[in-house]
Amino acid sequence: MASSPEDNTSLSSEKVMHPESSQAKKSQHAEEATFYMNCRAAYLAVLKSSLENIKSKEQLRLVLQQAGRNPSQKTVNKYWTSQTTTLNFDDFCTILKEEKPATKSELLEAFGKIDKDKTGYILHDELYRILTMGGEKMTEDEVNAITEQADFNCGGKLDYNKFCDIYMTTREQCCKTARERLELDSRLRQQQFGNQTEPSSEEITLPVSKPSPRVSRKTDHRLANTKGDSRTPSRPSSAQSCKASISTTINVAARSNRNTKLIEPDTMKEWHCAQSKGCFYLEEDGEIVSHKYRLHVPQRSTVCITIKPLNMHQEEGISCHWLSVDTALYILRENETQENLQLVSFTEQLNEEMSGWKGELGSGVYWLLPFTTGCRLKKVKTQITEEAELVYRDEDGELALTPEFRAALLDIFETIDLDGNGLLSLEEYNFFELRTSGEKCDEEAWAVCKENFDMRKNELTRQGFMDLNLMEANDREGDPSDLWVTLLSLGYNKALEMTEACPFVIDIYAEKCKPRIKAMCLEAGSSQLHRAVCKSVVSKGEARVLNGCENIIIYTYSAGGRITSVIENKSENKVIIHVNNEQSKNCLSNRGLTVFAVEVAPKSMMVSQHVMPLNEQEEWLYSCVHSLVR
């Protein structure tokens, strides 16, 4: 979901703080704790558990109202789009950060625009006209329900100062009631810092619990205790009930000082090569969508697989935000069915922005699942001072595309031309259509395109793609609304900057055979990808048992430019793990928070967080405390 730049940098802290800074930090964490308690109280007033997802627009409206918001239909539609099926507790918290409750002064200002004479009153007839004819129209009964309240109505007029006072009091009472209900229920009180995702999204159902040899080999309880006790207490007062905990500290050198094994495809010029492009797209709710691929290897061979952000030609001065986004690939072998994929490996070696893997693959079919942590590809608030022009009228009065829009369309063409041949096949064009309109173009419609736009070998040229967009502008008589829908769905903002997408390119080199890669779908991270991430961290990361809780294991994997932690819950009950990053420095978490909590279902694993450096040119410190909330 959306998060502000301030959230993104909140893990950073200094070794020495002035008293004022320390006090401000304590205040910030107290506010965070209060915010999450309020989030949880509102969520659990409607749903039974924070592991349960919001499943409809009506549920979303209800939980927002329980949190003291009064969402319009436009607001609900903003977060519940045609592609939304569920929203989880994480999503809800982020929505509340975005949708701040209206203040009394804001309400009075809105009423003041109607009350031109500043009398403090609005005639019922005027109120009725505004509420039933403008914006989101209310029914007559709904308006009457307001005007018939004696507390703030008299003589056919509404006293909007009293109305605002009662509105604010009622809203606070609603939130207070939800908090009291949470505090009175001991079962819910234990969940005070609640979950982050539904179990089906990032969990792996495990076989019967048995001791892990990796845990016993790598865990030293005395060392863990000493390490934890020697640190400055970092848990806020709201987490004082956390009894079992473990601290993990990792120092990572700046990128320029790191020794990383490089992958040099240039040394493999004689090898067979296959390539495909793709893109990560950021959804309105913060979920990341990307292409997924099938790779066919005809015979056993040594292969090298790499992925990196696509470096398109850009005009000087234009920001290339996506070039800093981390990219990786998980390689899974297909067995009898797609549902039964076996993790082979994943790209982890870095060469600048490139990550790669080199090894031997047997003959067969593999799936390549692109992955990004979400640390750098996330919602950001940018102040757009002026909306870019997309079309204009030339000297003859004909519509034309502006140079800025043409440049953006060329970049879009470059991104969706997956095979890089300079033409769009029907299959490539349909990925574009599915992303922008949710529909596909059939053979008949493609034949119509062939009659009206420039094509070669039954594939659309760049000029044909430009003309297609110009036709759309002409169909709307110059209204750019539909063009903006397309651009926004592809990650562009109103300044024509690509800030919520990351195009990438995948290269496969095989020594003994010709590999074939094909994009199969464009979808959000599947359970297969979540399972692969967890398995990779468990297999290559350090395992440590939570002190005093042998059934809770924290796995931490560090390589290249990121650190990922996974929580395994071997117990028969769900657990809540409090995560504290206050002592980390120069760090960026995909959670966007310094302090949060993760609710883990029984016999399952889930990702705790991904962390990357805020500034790669400087050393960074990952210092995280995982605690069991009693």
C-alpha cells in the first residue's frame, strides 16, 4: 500500500542523540503504538482476526468507519478497484495513514464555502439542494436524517458549528468504544500489535514438527542472551509484555567496498542466448504485479541467468527511478503439474544492478519468477505542480501527440516489446491490454488493427502504436482521460514520470543448447513465489531459536544488497512476533515502519521483512529484535 517518504526512511537513526531528539523519537514510537492499537481495534470490531481479510467494499467501508473515517464512494473505489479481491490488515493500516480524518477546521472551512455571509447557519433548502444534486448524491431520507436532529437544527437552518462539534465527539466515541472492546477481551488484547498478512499469502504448511539440525548447530542461547542484554533497551513501552526475544545485528559495507562475485556474460559469447523483457507494476493497494516465464532447456547444460532493470534511453534531466529498484529471479522446476514446482535456486550474485545465477540445469521445463522486495518500488507522494499535456491542436486544427507523450509511448513500447524485435505481436499487445483495460484483443480485432495501423509480419510497429493512441485521443475529441488511465496503470504519474513500475530484462546463456523463454502471465506474487522466498531464506540463512521458545525460529539471510528474515512457527497456535528496528542505521524496510508486528499461523512460515540500504554508498547496520508478544 501507499507509504510516505518519511515512512521509508524511518529505520535510520544516529548513535548519539540530543535529549530533544531522543524525546521526539520516544514520542514518535508512542504515536506509532497508539496508531496500531487503534487500527487493530477498528479491524477487530468488524472481523474476527487480523488474519482474516477484508472481502468486500462494504467491509472496507465498515472498518474505515470504525476507525473514525467517513469514506466517500470515491475513496472506497480508490482502494477497492475492479482487480481487488481482498485487503489484509497491512493494507488497512496503510489506507488509514493515507486517509487522515477530517479536522474540525477543515469541516468548518467546507461549510464556510456554502455560508457566503458567514452567519454560522445553512438553510435546509440549500443543504438539501447541495447534498442531493452535487458530488455523491444523497437520498431525501438521508438528508432528512441530518436536518431532523434537534441538537444542531432550528428554524429551518443547520447550525454547522454545533454539527461539527457533535460529529467530532461521535467519531471519537466510536474509536473509543472499539478500543475499550479490544482492551476488555483478553484474547484480543494479546493480539494488540496484530498481523500483517493472511496465512495463505506467505505461509508454507509444514510437515510434522521435528528438530532442525541447522538450528541446533547455529544457535547459542547464552550468546543470544548476552547479546540481547548488552544492547540499549529498544522495545517501546507498548511491548514490555514481550518476554521471549532474540536480537540480530549485521554490519554491511558500502557497495563500493563490498567484494561481490561478478557474473560476466561477455565471457560467454559462444554460448546460446535467449532474452525477454518484462515489468514490475505497483498496484493501488501496494501489491506488485509482474510477468512470469517458462524456460525450456532441451538438454543438460551449464547456464547463466541474469536479471536487471531495463536501462531505456532517457532524455537528459529525466529521472530513472526504476534503475535503483532491486530485482531477482527464483528458478523453479516444473514436475507433473504447475502446482508442484521445486525450487532450484535464485539469483543472488550482484554486478552493479544485475543479479544472476550460474549453475547446471537438467533438460526440462522451468519457471522463472521475477521478484523485488518492495523496499524501493513502493507508493510515494510526489507533489505534481503541473499536469503534463498529452495532445494538442496543430496549425490545421488536427490533434497531435505532444513530444513528451510521444517519448513516454516510445518507452512503453520498449517495455512491452518483450522479445525486443521492435514489433508488437498479438501476444505482447495483449499483456499491454490486460494491464491497461483488463481485456484482450482477439484475432478479429487484430485484423482490424492491421487494416488501420502500420504492421509488419502481422506485428504492430512503433508508428502503428503511436497512431493507435492518437486514434484514442481523436475518439474522445482531445479529452485525455482514457490516455491517463492507460499511463497511470503503467506506473506513470501526472508529470509523465515512471515512478510506480520497473521494467527489467532477463538474459539466459546456455553452454550446450538453445534455451527458450516465454512470458506466460502477468499477475501478482503467487503462493509459489512466497513459498520460494521462504525456502530460500531457510536453506541459506542463519537460523536462531527465539529465547525460551523452541518452536519459534527466526531465519536471517544476508547477501549482496539485501537482508531478509523469515519467521517459522512450529507450534500448534498462532503467534504474534513484535519486530523492532530502532537501532538500525541507513536502512530501508519494505514494511515502511520502525516497529511493527507479524501474526504467524500455526505450523507455518512467513516473511518478517526485507531490508536494504537507504544509501548504498554508505555502510549500513541491520539491528533487529524479534519478540514474542505474550
